[in-house]
Amino acid sequence: MKFTAQQIASYLGGEVVGNPEAAVQTFAKIEEGVEGAISFLANPKYEHYLYETKSTIVLVNRDFTPSQAVTATLVKVDNAYEAVARLLTLYEQNTAKRTGIQPLACVAPTAQVGEGSYVGPFAYIGENAVVGKGCQIYAHVVVEERAKVGDNCLFYPNVSIYHDCVIGNNVILHSGCVIGADGFGFAPSAEGYEKIPQIGIVTIEDNVEIGANTCVDRSTMGSTYIRAGVKLDNLVQIAHNCDVDSHTVMSAQVGMAGSTKVGKWCMFGGQVGIAGHITIGDRTLVGAQAGIAGSVKGNVTIQGSPAFDAKGFMRSSVVFKRLPEMQSQLRDLQKEVAALREALAEKK
């Protein structure tokens, strides 16, 4: 399906600079542009590609002014990155979806699969499980007994949904994602460690996306919660009884210990470690590899391990690099002070 620059500008509320009839039918990175493709420029580091790209249309920010001649037609928008995301969503929505239950799938007699849903080969839908309308359940996905899945969900191959867990609408789970494995609960005894049964569930609300090989553990009692709009990257660990509030995002390898609550609109860089039984307030921004050992009030930016105010961390980092030099200076000063004390003692 082809779209002209004018149609794209009308959809995005943008302005055409160049040929309004220029047409595209695919997407390409600006550095790999081809005729008939639309690209975008959001990062100034990539500006030089604009003057040599072969893409037919390029989305740019409204305040952008080229420093050289441009052969591509430009569509100026308020936010080029956000605009291309909207176009990609539109493109995906217009891609035909598969429907029906494949002969090699196993759907229990008491399970319910909604209208327009697809269940791929070797997928398993357990007894009394419910899958909503318009879902895409790919090969080798497991939805165990009594689990409930909302409408328009997309589960990639080898996703596992344990028994009784609840998944909302428009949820995307990537390959290897495990929802509802037992929380890490063991009681020490004379003979070793006795397992504490984990009888709770996981509740995932609407519009959540969870990356490949990420695990969200079921609670000991009650539910572990992933609230609406949360986005978790690959290889993230959410422990039992945690509550991640709406629109929070976590990069790869974040680890969250049990019974911790994270507020709304928080952002966590890669490999952040979060201690258990603490509360992190709304809109907390956490730098990569930070270690959060205690509760955080919110509306702050923190970094380091243990994590503290990011500006203080940056100043401390400068000092840390100079520690060997400062140690040498300190030893010299100690020697000078000792010499002065000896000299003063002799005068007395």
C-alpha cells in the first residue's frame, strides 16, 4: 500500500517541504534509505545522512533547517521519533493477522478461545483457560489451567503463562517470557531449605509489553502486579509480591527483589538492582547499574551503588578517578606534618 507525502503529513499534522505527491510503501533507516522508503531524522548525529539518503520521504522535527540541499521530500512534524512510531503502528495494524486454531495445537475442551484469535502449532491452552478476541498465540506457547488472557494480545513462541494468572488487553509477551513461576521462597531448617508454597498469581494489566526471557514471579499470596502501560525489556526479573505501577519502563537485566513497590512513570537503566520490601516513588529516574538499597521518595534522578543523587554521583566519580593521586598527596602531607611536629618539638 502506497502513501503520499501529503497523506502522511495530514495524518501526522505535519508540513510537506518538497513534492507532496512523493509516494512510499516501506520503511528504512536513513543511512540505508532506498527509493520508495520513508525514513526519519531525530538525532542530530545522523544529519549528514539526510544529504545522501535515497529515501523518498524523510520525517524531521518542525524546527529543523537543512544546511545543504536535500533531494528527499521532507515532512516536518512536532516530534519525528514519535511520528515514525505512529506510522509503524498504523502499518502493523494494516498487516493481515492469522486466525484459527492450527491442527497441531492442543486446546482443552473446557478452554475458551475468542473470535478472530490464532493458536499456532504445538501451543497449549489448558482446562478452563480463557483467551480473548483477536489474540495471536504463536507456536509452543503455554497458557495453563484457569489463566485468563484479554483481547488483542500477542504472545511470541515459547511464552509460558502459569495457572490462574490474569493478562489484560493488548499485551505483548516476547519469546521465552515466563509469567507466574514460583517466587523464590524458602524457609531454613536443620535439613536445608523448606519450600514455601507460592499460592498467589500474577496480574498484568492492559497495554503492557514484556521482553524476551523476562520473568514475573507469582506471589506467595495475593498477586504480583504489572500495571497498565508498563514496558519491561529482555532479561528482567520481577520477584514475588512486587507491584510495578503504570507506565514505568525497565531496561535489560534489571532485577527487582520481593515485595517492592515501584511508582508510576519511573525509568530504570540496564542492570539496576532493587532490594526487597522497599518503595520507590513516582517518576524516579535510575541510572544503569545502580543499586537501590532503600526506599526513594520519587521525582529524583539517582545513580551509583548504593544509589544516591545523580549529580552527587557524577562529582564523586571525578574524585574517585583521582584517588591514587590524592592518596600520594596525602602521604606527602602526612610526612610534612610529621617533620613539622618534630621540628617544633626540638624548638621546645
